Amino acid sequence: MKKVLLLLIIVISVSCKNETKKGVKQETIVEVKKENFPVELAKVFEKHGGIDTWRKAQILSFNKGEEVHTVDLKSRKTVINSPKYSLGFNGKDVWLSEVEKGSYKGDPAFYHNLYFYFYAMPFVLADDGITYEKTADLVFEGKNYPGYKMSFKANVGSSPDDNYKIYYNPETYQMQWLGYTVTYRSKKASDKFKMIKYGNWNNVNGLILPSEITWYKTDENGVPTEPARPTTVFTLPLISEGKLADSFFEKPKN
């Protein structure tokens, strides 16, 4: 709870500092990183608010059920708070803190940034060390969705053999589907893609981020058929250009 309150205080403070005083002209110089994306993928990023807007953001927070996920977008330090446990990544180690031993049943190392990747689509696929290649369209309910396959260069991230496929609406360029492989536990490359359908979206300080996602079953050809589980809903989204202290991401002492 203390960490959530600290996040709110910092966001309010930053908002106040950003108010321009009457009669005072403020000039901001922002360095823009030169990007090199495929043209169609660049249009997808633009549809979702633009890479420049994403690059300026410092902190991302969202709720998944009782969990509050908070991420430093530059360092990718992470904290997940819930009533029974908290876990996170302080830039060096993944940690877990439980109210009662055994409260958390998963693998913190696997879980700490899992939903961040799903929530921050498509922008996490603009990270350094990613290669892009056109892939065959996804056909769902008679409609074609063009797509790109993304893979990581060697030694990038905790699972460099993971692959992603992003599919978008050819008329609006809004992201519609995500295909992804999981190699974290096996450490072996896979050509079997899990599929997520992106439904509703929220405008969060200029960035278009998902309010819900749904995993789908697939047939023998990897084409989605029907929902595999209930829809995952995200609430209370927050994007801030303010920074959080490094201590925010450390394991609680008690």
C-alpha cells in the first residue's frame, strides 16, 4: 500500500510541476531516437499513440484483478503488489515477499514481467535488439490480418529464443492479435505459437493500451478457433513521465 501511495504522490507532483506559469515561455528540447521499423509496423505504432510518446514515458502502472503492476519503462524494474504478496525485479534480482508463506503459487522469475509484455503491446516490440520480418496473414472469421514476426538477437532478454507475431487491422492499423512462443522453462526454441486476441482499448495519456485480452485455442495450423479461457481485464491504467526512486522496486524489509 505504501508503494502505491508513493506512486500516486509522485504522479501528482510531476503533474503540478508541468503546469506552465502565466507569462513564462518554456522551451523543451527532446532528443528523438532515430527508428528503423518496417513501414506498416511504424503505422501500427503511430495508431497506438506513436513511438515518441512511448519513449517519453517513464512509469507504467495497471491493475490485473487485485494485483497492481508498476514498471520503470527505462530500466524495466518491476513491482507487483497484491493483498497477500508482492514480487518484483530491482534491476538485478527477482524477489518475492509474502504475507503468509505459500501465498504465492507461481514462479516470480517467469511472472514478474509477463503481463507487462502483454499489456505494453505493441510498444515492447520496439525495443532494441529485435529483428522484423513479414509473415503470412492471419485469417480469422473470413478476414485477413497482415502481420510481422519479431525475434530477439542473441543474448537479448531473459528468453532470447522467444518469438512474437503481431497482426493488425489492414484498414486502421490497430493491433488485433498477438502470437508468441514460450521458451523460459524449456530453453528450447519453439514453432508453436499461443494466440491472444486484443479487444477493447484505452487512451492513457495519448497511448492506446489494451483494456482486455483473450487467449484463443488454435487448430492444427495454428489458426485461432475459440476462446481458451475467460477474458483478462486490465483496469486503472497510468502513464507518467515522472521517475520513481530505486527503493520503490526493492524487496520490503518486513
